[in-house]
Amino acid sequence: MNFDRRRLLHFGVSSVAIATPLAGWAQSQLARPARVAAIQYEPKPGDVAENLRRAERLVREAIDKKAQWIVLPEFFPTGTGFHPSLYSAYQPVDGLATQFLKQLAQDNRVYLCGSFMATSGGDAYNTQVLVTPDGSVLTHDKDFPTMAFESSYYAGGEDAAYVGLLTSAGARAEGNPIASRAGSSAAGAFAHDGLGIGTALCWEIVRFRTATRLAGNIDVLLTSSGWWTADPDGDWPGLSREQARAGWSEHQTLIDAAPRSMARMLGVPVVHANFTGPNVGYTSAAFDRAAPGRYLGSSQIVDAQGNVIARLATQQGVLVADVLLGRQKALDPIGSDLWLPEVTDSMRRRWASTGVVGRNHYLRTTRTKLKG
């Protein structure tokens, strides 16, 4: 790996400049041209060193193409899914993954972001870290985990709201809500260098709730996903090929539509990065039944009107495009429901029923190990 590990050892906690989350930012900005990039690659489950090598190569390619804003996938150092290696891949918020982002961003004067499973105060969160060209570090924890393959590993950044929604959906959640991490912006909105910057992770962009908390406050939205589902050509236990293909189509429709919907509701460009390739894992945290998954790809760069400027299907690579940063008139209203209409009833039920199973596992098993 090319980034300087010896230099990272000198980056103490004090060297991570934490920027203040956005509060009351509503000033309209003149359109500002910028070159943005989304990184899409195939992760190796739980192999932090290898995934950072893959990420660095593509980040440097984006820099060579003059990108000023670069977005990595969600869980960029590890991949995601039910895989035992992920339990050995947690990092502190200011650990190796953040220092990796910080060094590349500062050395090359770019904005660079991605997420990883970060530990803090005896809990773990899915933390999206954005590093600015001057080395400021902005953090947002994903509000709610997506289904059991995430809720088994980390707590929601807004766990009290998550428990309330699970309960209202008829799922029985154990334990008291987990406190939010100090220093995380629940809104995921920040002010830097005269711009409002929005951040969001994966299924946050299929909830009207996310658009509501960002509306009027941002000039660009940076979104990272580790979005996968059952391999439509594989043999997932308990699913027929027809069911797997129907599920794939359902998720593909959602991931294709969500960045465009967010852009039209917020009136800002959206940069969305996702993984591609196989997702090697199991059906549950028991790791007793292998199940083939596949990442959906579909990284996109979308303008403020919701037009797709550039998209990667399932190939690995760097997606680069020029956009205008700045708020424009929103073309679509923000709905009052929790979910975008493309989220089907069956997906909502799975989100609640499997999510509560994972959260209970987190409380009983994962959290105990983290605190031990």
C-alpha cells in the first residue's frame, strides 16, 4: 500500500480536526463547478489491508482525472454481509480508515469520504467519514442499520428512533435504546468553505426522513452504499431462483431510483458509490449456512434536476463527471411517509422483522464482546 503508515502513527487524536455539524445553514449559494467521482470495486470480506489497497488505487485514479470530490462505498475497508471476518475488522473512529482518508485528502487537496464500522464508548456504529482538503474530519453515523446483516454488527446512530419504528412495525426489540455517539451529526449536514455538504448511507437515501433533515441546508449530497442482495443466479438457502431474481429486480429498481429521487427533492447534485461483485457470506450470524450474495453496483452521479450524468453498471472503476454545486429549486415534494414509494411492502416487513433479530443479537452477543 502506498500511503505512509509511519506518518499515520504520528497522527494522534489531536491531529484530527473535527468540524462542527451544520446548524441553521440556509444561505443560497451561487453555482460552483466541480469535478466529482464515485469509486466502485469488489471488496474482499474483512480484509482491511487488501481493501485499502484497492480503494487507494482507484482514489488515485480519480485524482489523476482531476476529481475534487471523491466518494467511496459504505464499509469500504471490509465489505458487508454475514461474514465472520467482520467481527475482527472494527476500528476506532480516528483509526486506520480515517487516517487513510485524511492523508489522501490532505496530500491531494480533495474531499474524500466513505464509511466503516467504528467503535466508540463500548459500541460500534456505521460511521461515514468525510475529510476535507484542509484535514477537517466530519462524521455522520447511519441512523438505522439495514436488516439483520447490519444490525447484528452495529448500533443505529439514532437507536431510540430505530426502536420506535421497529415497535410500530410490530417487531419486538429488546433492551433500552443505545446512546448516540458524541461528535456524530445526526442530520449528516455540514458547512465548509461556503458550502453545505450532505452525507448519507445506503438505505438512508430511500427514506423521506433523510430528505427532510437535509432540505435547504446542503449544496451537494455524498452517499455511500454497500448494497447487495441474494445472487439471482446462485443457490440461496430457502429461496427459489425465481424468488432470488424477483428480489434482485426489486433492489435494482430501488438503487437505480434513489439517487435521482434525492436530487429532485433536494435540488442538489448527488454522488453515489457502491460495491460490485460477489458477496460471500452466510444466511445469519451463526455462520452455519453459506449463501451467495451479489452487490448491485449502479454507482451514479446525478445533477440537481435528477438527471443521471454518469453511471457504472457492474464493472469496477472510477466514475467521474462535472457538476454544479449549489441549491436549485427542488422539482419534487418531500413526502410525509417514512419510505420512498419504491420501497415495497415486503421490503419494509423484512427490514423490521430481520432488523430486530439482528439488533437483539447485537445486544446479547456483539455488544458484550465490544465492551469486554
